[in-house]
Amino acid sequence: MDQTLKELIEAGHGVAIIVAGSDSDKPHIEKIITALRRQYRVPYEVRILSAHKQALGDEIGDFIREYQEFAGYPLAFIAVAGGTDALSGMLAFNLPFPVISCAPDATPTAPNISCLTNPPGNSNACIIRPENAARFVAQMFAWCNHNIAERLLQEEAKKVSSLNAADRESRVGMLYLGEEEED
């Protein structure tokens, strides 16, 4: 593990670990990274590990053991794997941290439900939109990172302000009193 990443984790302000099943998922990963970096400034690491193709190798076992040592620190994992999404289930079972499945092949009308039907002990969440997965991670870390909490509050205030302005604008000339109109 990179020393800088280890120091960030030990600082206790929250770190996201994005684990993708393949480098073909890069466009999806980039959406998560953009939100983590630009919107919330959550530190992250990206790893490419296949639950299917590396299952018998040391890569995944070493990865899991490395992060098990950080039990008690604010870490969250985002699994980016399509198809059967064994990756999120494997991470959720073997790590004491929240795991979010954010499958690149899922859509609101055709979710990748394999992560929703994992057996007992595989308690991962499922969030389809990459930006929402990043926001969820930011919300998890808001308790221990004032800067992230402030960014979330600013985002909320900006949205409420926009809605209030749209409401004021829609009321101008849009009042109907139920009276008959004359021709």
C-alpha cells in the first residue's frame, strides 16, 4: 500500500476504495472519481481486481488482508463490477466496512440485481448512479470530516435556492382564480 494512502486512512477523515472487476469499467469509474474529487474532495484509491479471474491468486487475498488491518477507520468500498457482481459480495463478506455495488451495466429500468440477492453475510448496498454512490460515501464521512460535511450542506443549499427561484418564477403570471375568461 502506498504510504500516502496509509497516512490518509490513519488520519481518520474517510477514504473511498474503488474496486473494479476490469479496466473496461474505466468510464464508469471516472464518473465516481469526478464526484468524489470535484464535488466532495474525498480521497480515494482505485484498484482492478477480478473476483472471477483472480479468485485463486494472491492479489485479492492480499488486498483484503491489507484493508482488514484498518478496521475501525472510516473506509468505504465501491465495487464496480457487472454481470454476476461477485466482487461486491466478496468484499462485503470479508471486510468490516460498508460496500456499495455500483455496477456499470445497471440502469434504473434494468438494475443488476445480483448484488441484491447475495446470501446472508454479504450486506452490500446497491446504488446505480455513480454520482450517487460518491455522494453516499461523502455522507458516510461527513461525521468525521468537517470539510465534506460543509460541501454537502453547500450542495443542499444551492439546490434549495435553485428550487425556490424556480418556484418564484413559476408564480409570475401563473395564478388562475377560477374565473371565466371573456372572449
